[in-house]
Amino acid sequence: MEESHEIYLASTTSHRSHSRWRTGSVGAFSMSSREEDDEEALKWAAIEKLPTYNRLKKGLLTTSQGEAFEVDVSNLGLQERQRLINKLVTVTEVDNEKFLLKLKNRIERVGIVLPTVEVRFEHLTIEAEAFLASKALPSFTKFFTTIFEDLLNYLHILPSTKKHLTILKDVSGIVKPGRLTLLLGPPSSGKTTLLLALAGKLDPSLKVSGRVTYNGHNMDEFVPERTAAYISQHDNHIGEMTVRETLAFAARCQGVGTRYEMLTELSRREKAAGIKPDPDIDVFMKAASTEGEEANVITDYYLKVLGLDICADTMVGDEMRRGVSGGQKKRVTTGEMMVGPALALFMDEISTGLDSSTTFQIVNCFKQNIHINSGTAVISLLQPAPETYNLFDDIILLSDGQIVYQGPRELVLEFFESMGFKCPKRKGVADFLQEVTSKKDQEQYWAHKDRPYRFVKVQEFVAAFQSFHVGQKLSDELQTPFDKSKSHRAALTTKVYGVGKRELLKACTSRELLLMKRNSFVYIFKLIQIGSITLVYMTLFFRTKMHKDSVTDGGIYAGALFFTIVMPLFSGFAEISMTIVKLPVFYKQRDFKFFPPWAYAIPSWILKIPISFLEPAVWVFLSYYVIGYDPNAGRFFKQYLLLLAFNQMISGLFRFLGAIGRNLVVAYTFGSFAVLVLLALGGFVLSREEVKKWWKWAYWSSPVMYAQNGILANEFLGHSWKKFTPTSTESLGVQVLESREFFAHAYWYWLGLGALFGFILLLNVGFALALTFLNQFEKPRAVITEEFESDEQDNRIGGTVQLSNCGESGNDNRERNSSSSLTEAEASHPKKRGMVLPFEPYSLTFDEVVYSVDMPQQMKLQGVPEDKLVLLNGVSGAFRPGVLTALMGVSGAGKTTLMDVLAGRKTGGYITGDIRISGYPKKQETFARISGYCEQNDIHSPFVTVYESLFYSAWLRLPPEVNSETRKMFIEEVMELVELKPLRQSLVGLPGVNGLSTEQRKRLTIAVELVANPSIIFMDEPTSGLDARAAAIVMRTVRNTVDTGRTVVCTIHQPSIDIFEAFDELFLMKRGGREVYVGPLGHHSCHLISYFEVCPDAHFHITTEV
């Protein structure tokens, strides 16, 4: 702390007056900028007299009536924090910039300079070894042959069959502070790889050359994970936590950086200059600089800025648990890293699932933050609307792993016009930039109609940019090394973790305790399960039927005790799934340096100990005397203590197996094998002498053996077994033990107990080591499809289906060169695609549909008087066959809710209104057979191919009268319609790890529903997570589906002009579940524009050209 404090310390002595923090005189601000009443001035004067440490803990918070009262900023309540944030940022769009300017003005007027980071990358080349899709399919034989091939490849005996793939090729550039940079590029151009490289998070298996520097410093001179924040395009969160809890935990782990040291120096200078800061700003800065708080004011600020305050106390949710919407979850991913002190931000596709309005608001807030605080940010967006695109200062355009353009946004069109390409009027500039380098798209933008068109390759664009004046200026700047002396001492972080070890352990402990409370059903169910089995156990081994007269009787008691040992072995299996389900989030936060692995491992062990006290207590307390074990209180508690240790050992064992397995299938296989080995070598199934010599080591290594010997010694050396039979001089208990070759010594109880405690320690240490050194089971790897390999695929389809009824055009199915337009000749003669199986077209009408749910308890606590929360408020409309309808609205308007209600997917709540299918009342039993629903989340089995996914769906969902040949023909037809044939043998894989890309998964989701031959299809955001070009591929699939005569309804966010006008009709909703506009769009959306221009309730000016 003292060392970091020196960063901001500017001594008043003459020999330190040249501190870089001091940029000017503060004499002009020696008087307060505003008059305050005497009472407030007295309170402030009292705070000023406090020592620095105490002064930074106190502040004046004003009420709505203007009354000021002293508060402890380290102990602000939820309502106080929310009141402060609402006062500082009442309306985000208006007040956020004013608030940030107030913060900056307070800092600058005392001569403090904020740290900045300039990121440079020079001659960066990243290469990978890629698999062909057909050769990447796992199989039993391929598993062993791959190991053998890798060994021969390593020994240079056999050449590698992998394909060499260059992801980034000799790219160089500068990301400057104070400028917001947009990263654009078509699919597979290397955007994510570039962001990962800049953030220092590249996979170690990649081959990297070149260098990335921060303020002239190499990556090994600081901690890039804490200096920069990488925001992934994949949303990995713990579903049981609320939005507020997720962000609060992230803020608590990442700490406050150098905010406290800066505030200390700021307070010292203000006191010396006699400056009285704004009370609300002062409280905010002090609260934001307080380390180790469970709930920081920064969390509430970003909840407000990101629009998450309305769902702050809602569970995040996951695939199996209802939670926030996809757009809100994406904002949670963004906020999780924003709450930290990182100065450089690299955001990968943060607008997925967000409407255009919300995206604009969030990017605008980022722009204000970057401009005012001189931050560094690169944001990759998929389908930025024109108004969002215009917020950016700089553009980086990637194509085929090379930078085509990097420089000011205003000059990018000038560069392409110098190359002979011009952006049309009704075309978004971002869409133009992503398509102009594509072979299939480029010709439509050729501006010189008097000269013949020639395809301009990416390499030619790159070479032309080097001679363009923007490229020349960039080259000159790169040749001038960054002056390290100008780097602020607080800019680069050298500490691995944001807070101390104790605080990190407290944070992980509180989260683990919270998750245990949220998953309390599991533990309650286990207790009920154990209690139920104990009742069966007691009736089976009832004391009135149990005698103690012979060795045979003792064998029955030994069997009962063996069952006592077996029970925890099987009940502990739940620990595997509970461990694995949290591992993806753990790996993410571990790699982001939120906490060390041991801080996660210790609470997972220690907090489960109270549960371990309860489970054996239920078993022993119910069964001990009922079965008739030795009636001695000491032996009763000794059996309980042994089972307690054994229960803890089993929990540690399955946690360890989960951590090394990292996959449910693998971990359960390990677990089953471990149980079999432990039981076989525990001394009961096979006696000690029956175990072969070469397995003796396993016998002595088995914790079950120690538990079995300990519990048997405790029982059979008791008073009730000290009987003697005529045939032996040994007591009956000793005879029973020796008959099964167990150890007949009393010390074996304590030996067994000590061994179990040793195993507990060993397995939990192993759990921590596995968390430390192992990564995700499925490692990301590149896969090249046959489609990508074949150059002939460029002209395979060439565009045969119209994108819309208004003459808009389709695009090619090749991922990296897919077209979004056709020539007039092609568009005028679209190819008609038929379907093998007939279907009946149906229309869907609904009138005055109201959907409400019980008012959430959190809202009732906030004073909401209503008993029900209305999500759909009297919605009416109709969806017709052969008509493509867009369902649009801001986040939270009720789009997905409406589709769920119409599709009959809502299992809770209250639904009223009239829903009819072609005039007949809807019956869910039959409606499910004629409808399909494409969810926003693409959930597929990762271990099957594309064709297998479709075959399985068709086999289950088509009527039994459809024979096998017809079914296969129908699947082929659907694959051609959805353009999945080149991917038929590709493994689906896991999102973000391996297998299909996001856009390919969207098409597969649509195809899985199409093979059921539905008449009505609901699609929830089919273009979410796609850029404009990939969205055009999906929308062409949707258009093809509509042209077959089906009824299709799509919710859609951030559509480009081409995508939007592919729809025939629009169903527009507003927040509160009400419709705003229901009707046709018309040519160039003329009907929609006319409606809003003459709307009596408001005045709109619609811009019809981009």
C-alpha cells in the first residue's frame, strides 16, 4: 500500500515539486465554487479535521430536501447507494456525461493526471494447426490412432495430417487512449484472436510471432490480465446468482486498483488548497475506493449505466433455469469486467441479443467514459446500426487475417473510393466494410461503371492502405518507439491479484455459502434420501431378528456395517455434477486473475463440513440402537465420528474426480470405476488373503479398507461381543473379525480414523492442484470444413433465392465469402425449392391476449401494491402463411414472452384472451405437432454430427407412416434449404470451444425444427450473435422456409436495412407488453414510415437513407 501510495504522492518539498501528477497551479481554486449553508460547512469542517485515513471514510450525503448528513462511506446501505446513483445519474443518456465530467474536473483542478495506456502490436502473426472436419470426428479407434500419430509426429517419423492455418498475418497497429475503436471483419477474419492477443489471453498452443506492448512495455513486465479486461462473446455465469451478486462478486475480487491512492493524494491537495468538493461526488469517489466491500457503489453505477437496474435482483439463469434475457445476460458479461479497475478494454461482440436502442445507449456511455477519462477500448460489434457506428472514432477492418484499414472513421470511405468502391445510399457503412472485401459481394460496390470490374484481393487492399495517407501516418508512428518515461506509474499493474489473500478467501467463502443456500434443495433431498434408506435399513436388520450367538450372526452384523460404508459412496456422486457445472465459470475467473485456485477450493471443502455432520447423524442416530449394535455410548459416538470422516473423504474424492475429469461423462466414468475398485479392495468383497500379491498396494491404498476395519473393530471388540464359544479361546467378536481376515486390534479404529483424515487432506489438496494446473477438458481447436477447403464452393450456388419480396437478394453459403446480393438477372428468376413431405398451411390469430405472473417478492418489498405483474397487456394480431413477420421491440417489451404464450411454452402465470389456428380454437395437444420453436440459445448435443442431429430429430418427430427412404430424402432437402450440406459430417461441438460457428449453429437450430415438417415456426432472435453477412445467410434460410408456404414469426434485434426489408410485416411492441405497430412494411418500409409520420400521438422524422 505504501509503495502504491507513492505513485500519487506529491510532496510539498521543493525537490519533489516536479511530480508528474502536478500539471498546473491550484491557486485559482483556493475558494469553494459554491456557497453552502453554515450547518453543512461546519459538518465538512469537522470531516476535514480528521486524520487522512478516517477522512476518506466519511462524507456528506444530501437528501432530496437538500439536508446534508454525515455517512460512513464504507458502510453505505443499498438504499443509500441507489439514492446516490439516482441523484448523480438520473437519466443515463443525459446525466452520465455530466457526471463523468464532474469527476474529471475534480481530479484535474488539483493537478492530478489520470493514467493512460497505449497498446501497440507490431508484425503480429498467429498460426494454428487445424483439423479437417471429417477427420476431427471422435471414435474409439481414432482416439488411440491419434495418440500414436501425435507420438510419431513428435519424433518426426510421420508428417502431420493437420492443416496449417494462419489466423493473423503480419498485422501492426496502435490503439490510442481517449479514442473509441470499432473492430470489424467478416466471419473467420481473426477478430477474436486479435482481441485475445491484445489482452494477453492467447491459447498457449498457438504459434505467435511479433510483439504486443503497453506504453512500450512488453507483456512480461506487468500483469496483462489485470491491466486489460477482455469481455468474451460467450456468457459464462453461475445461474443461481442474481445480476447484482454477479457484478458485486466481480468488483470485490478485482479490487479498486489505484483509486484509493489517487483519492488520498486528491484529498490532501484539496485540503491544502482549501477546496470543498461536491458532497455527492466526494461520497461516490470515497465509496468507489473502499476495498473489500461486499457491495460497492461501482456495482450500482454500472447496473444503472448498462440498464440492468430493472433486473438487478433477478437470477442470471442458464439453459435449465429461468433467468434474465439473452440481451441482459450479455450486459452482465460486459459489466462483470467493467466494474474492475482495468484501463484497457477489449470487448468481443457485446451487442448480441441487444436491440439497437440499448446498444446505442451502452456504446455511447463507453464513448463518454473513454473520451473523458482517456481510456483505451476496442469493441467488436456484429451488426452496428448507423447511429451506433457513428459513435466510434477509429476503425480496424480485418479480412482474411490482415488489416485492410486502421484509422479515423471519417476517412474509411475515402480509402475505398480511392480503390474504386463506393457505399450505396441505402446501405450501412459497417455492412459495406464487411462485404467489400468478399469475392461474392464486391462487384455490387464497384463505382466505375465505365471500366470493367476486376476482383480486388485482400492483399491488394493491404498494399494500397500502406500507401494511403492514413497508412503512411500509422507506419511513421510505429517507427517511433513509445517513450517509456511518459508512462504513468499507475498505468500498468504489477500485482497478480486485486486484493489481499484474506479478502479473496472471504469473497469466495461468501459466494460458496450463497450457492449452498440457493442449492439447499439438493442437501435437503439428500437428508430425506438418507432418512428413507435408513428406515429400510432398520427394518431389514431389525434387532429382534439379529442374534449375537455365532460367527454367522456376526457375519450378518458385518454385512450391515458394510452397507453403512457403501451408502456414502453412492450418495456422494452428486458432488461430481455440482463441481463440474461451476468449472467453466471458475476457469474464466481464474484466468482473469479474480482469485487463486486455493481460495476457491478451501470454501468448497470447509463449508461442506456442516453438511457432513448432518448426513451421518441421520443414519447413526436412527439406526444404531434399532439394529442392535453394541449398546455403549462411547462406541455409538465413535461410529458416528468414523462415518463423519468417511463422508468427508467421499466428498473430497468426488470433488477431486470432478476437477480432473472436467466433463460429466469422463468424471462419472472415473467415479464409477473408483467406486468399483474401492468396494472390491475394501476388505469385505474380497478378503485380505484373497487379494493377489500384485494388488496388495491397492488394498493398502484403499480408504474403504481403513473405514471398514475401523468400524468393524469398533463394533466387534465391544462388550456385547465378548462371548466365548466352546470351539475357540477367542471372543466371539475376534472370531468374526478373523473369519473375514479383518484386523482384530482396538487400535485399528484409530488407525482407520487417522488414515481417513489423511485421505481427506490428500484429496482436497489434489482438488486444489487440479484446479490450479488443469484447463477446460475441451480445448478450443480450429476445424476446416470441406466447404472451406474447396475452391469450387465459391460458385456452388451463386445465389438462387430472393431475400425479400421487395427485390432484395440472397447470399452465398460459404462462411467467409457469403453474398448478400444478386444480380438483377439472378434475382428475377429465383430457383423454387419444393419439399418432399406435404404440409397444411395454417394462420395464427390472437385477440386481447393478456399474460401476467405473480408479483415477485423483491418488488413487493419495494412497495409495489399489485398482486400480479402484467407482461402482455391486451395484445392482438395475426400471422399468415407465406408471410414473414418481424416481432420487434426494446429489451423487456415482451417479444419472447408473446411467442412463448402463443406456442404454449409458458408453464406458469395467467393467460387470458383468444388464440385461434385458421379460425379454430387452439388446442396445445395438436398444436405442438404442427409447430416448431427455434430458441435463442442454440442447444444441441455436442457429440453428434450435423446430419446425425437432423436424423435423430426427424426420426422422433415425423409421423410413423413416413418410411425411412422418404425421411432421408426430406432431411437432404432440408439440409439443402438451410445450406448445411457442406457441414453434414462436422461435429456440432461446444459453443466457443470447438465444432460449429455461431452462425452455423443458428442454421442447425432452424433445420432441427424444419425436419419436423411444421406449418407454423417461431424463431427467437435467429440473427442474434451474427454479423450482417452471417445474418443474411440465416435470413435467406428463413426466407426459403417462408416461400414454401409456412407461417414464420421472428423476433429480431439490430437488423441491417437489407435484413429488415426482407420481412413482409412488422409487429412492433413497446415496454409493458403493448403493440405499437402491426401491419405491412411496404417497399423500402414506406407503410411503416408513413404511419409514424402521421401518428397523432407523436411527431417523428424518419430518415429513409443511411
